[in-house]
Amino acid sequence: MKIPRLGDIEIKHTPADGDEEVEVLLKDGWTAKRIAYVVVLLTLAILFIVRFSDVVHLVSVVVGVLMPVFAGAVVAYLVNLIMFRLEKVYFPDSTNRFVEKSRRVVCMILSFAIVALVFVGVGFMVSGQVADSFKALIDGITAAFTVVSEFIRDLGIDESALAMLGNPEITKWEDLLTKAIEGIGGIDGILTSALGLGGVLTASVVDAFFAFIFSLYFLLRKEHVMAGAHTLGRTLLSDKWYARACHACAVANDCFSRFITGQCVEAMILGTLCALGMTIMGIPYAGSIGVVVGLFSLVPLVGAWVGGIIGVLMILPISFQQALIFAVFLLILQQVEGNLIYPRTVGTAVGVSAIWVLAAVFVGGALFNVAGILLGVPVVATVGRLLEDFWKRPESVPAAPGVASGPNAPAAPTEPSASVSPAASTAADGDEA
């Protein structure tokens, strides 16, 4: 059938099931749907430039309203890293109807129970030491500042340089630290401010409750959530870009799941070994320092050393010798961990070299604070793998969307699997939208 032309527009008639479907095309292949997308994007860009402050305010309001949903998706993604593995060992070959129907609920409850036990264990390790640990840390900073002051005097720099500050009460180097501590209410004020964070957390209890509810829904209905994400992607994107979006989500899920699992396991092992070693050697604040070292080791490459510095500052006011012993012990433990534990827990899963790890940590921290520090490495790993795929196959499109390994790998809605995570669908929604 010859296609009639009306100026620059072609009206293409394609028969389908006895009816005729009309598709409006331009000569260069542009469709009306594509033109609508361009018009919408240009309109949004103009609004963003002209009414920048209003747009930012609107975005902040929308993000604030949807924050429980986002938080629930994140919680569901993390818990599913455990839940996925439990589902694989909870009578996976059983055909019993009760086992099949209870598998999801039982594994979800056990996953949350494991997370709760970890927090209870951490609380047990630091119980009764929180206040003493904060005071010990302040005392350690004071002692370290005294050592630095004496070193400055040994260099021949006297206190006359302090006159430049214009404060007659500051006549010694130690007075700088004293005034700084007094400016925030003294040691008791620092401790009160630190403990006062509980009030801030209490104010967010409603959001936390709804985030928990959303996480339960995402975990129980994760196949349906993923099916909705795939439907949305097919609606908004062409087949080519939909396949690319699925591939990007699969790569991101693989990098993030491997990195998070490995870092959490490594942090638990390192913190536990540190606390046990300090207890055996009789070094004070073993539980608190073990928790600090474990938490900071979630930051790749440099986190454990930062935790070690905090531990040295806590021990220093009590005994310089014990602080030195702890530093040597942590150095040895880091070598054992780096050569024996880390390769078996994290290994080369993310495939990022040390220099890129440092860059990801510092740049991510500068841009997005704590979240950037913790997630900078898997983001860099994801971008690197996508660029590598594009470099090898710049014009290719993955044949099967969502093909990936890992507990949260996206799956096509036509073949639901228990290994699908709702958080991956949230990521897919964000990328595809």
C-alpha cells in the first residue's frame, strides 16, 4: 500500500487484527511519541531555569513525602541479601503446599531476626561503656594535643604566636583546645549533645515505622513490584533503551550486592577479632573500640585505620604503653585481614583498583557525605563495568534484559523468581523514568 504524504508527515497504515493502526511518522523517523518526550523535556528545562527556587522547593517536598518509600526500598534491598540465601536453604525442593506458602514469610522473619541480633550483640558489647568511651576519647584528644604542643615548643615556636588570635586568655597552645571544648559546653556538653541524638531519632519514628511497613510489602510482593517496574519501563522506553536500562540495573545490582555483603561480613569479622584480641591482652574499652573499628571498616581501604586512630586516642590517657600495644596489634590484624579474610569475603568482586577506591571514597564523601563514602566504590564499579561493556560492544543491546547473578538481580515479569528485590525495581524506576 502506498503511503500518502502530507507535507513532511507520512501517515502509515498498518493492518492489525482486521483493524487499521495509524502511526504518524516524520521523514527522519521521528514519531509523535518521541516529539512529545522532547517537548516535555524542553518545558521542564525551561521551568527549571526560570523558576529554579520553586522547582527545588517542590522537589524537596516530594522527596520528603516519598522518603519512607525510598527508605523502605533500601531496607528491603539490604534485608533481601539475607532473605534470598535463606530461601535457597528453606526446603528448596519441597512440593509441600505449606512449605511453599510459608517460605517467603518465614525467611523474611528470620532475616529481620538476624539483623536484630546483630544490633543486640553490638549493644551488648558497648553496654555500660558509652559514657566512659566518650570521655576517654575527649581525654585522648587532649593528651594528643598536649604532645603536639610540646613538639611545637621544641621547634622553637613560642606562645607569642597566639597573640595573633586576639584573645588575651589564650596564652598556651593547650588553651586552644580548652576554649574549643568550653565553647560547645565542655565535656559534659559534648556528651549531652551526642546522647541528644536520641531525640532526633525519636522525632523520625513515624517515618521509620512507615518505611518498615513499605519494606515488608516490597519483600512479600517483590515479584509483583518488579513486574510493575518492567511494565513501566516498556511503556516509557523503546525496546532498545529498555534492554539497556535492564542491563544497567542488573550490573548495578551485582556490584552493590557483592560489595555490601562482603563489606558487612568483613566488618563483623574484623570488629569481633579486634574486641577479642583486646580482651585477651587486657586493653581497656575492648567492646567499644571493637565496634568502632568494625563500623569504620565499612569504608573501604581507610576506614579501619580511622577506627584504630580513635581507639588509640581512647586508650592513650590510661596508658601510653597499652595504646602502643593496641596500635601494633591492629597493624598485625589488618595484615591478616587484608591477606586472608578480605580476599575471601570481598575479593575482586567489584574489580576496582586501590587508587579508584580512594578517589571514590573522598569524592563521594565530598559530594554526598556519609552515603557517598559508603557507596562511592560500588557506584564507580558499576560505571566502570558499563563503560567496559560499551567499549567492547558499543552498538550492541543485551538480548535478554535482567540477566545477572546475585540475590537482587532483576527478572522479567513473565518469569518471576524469588531472587528479585524490590529495591532493584526502585532503581530501575529511577533509571528508566
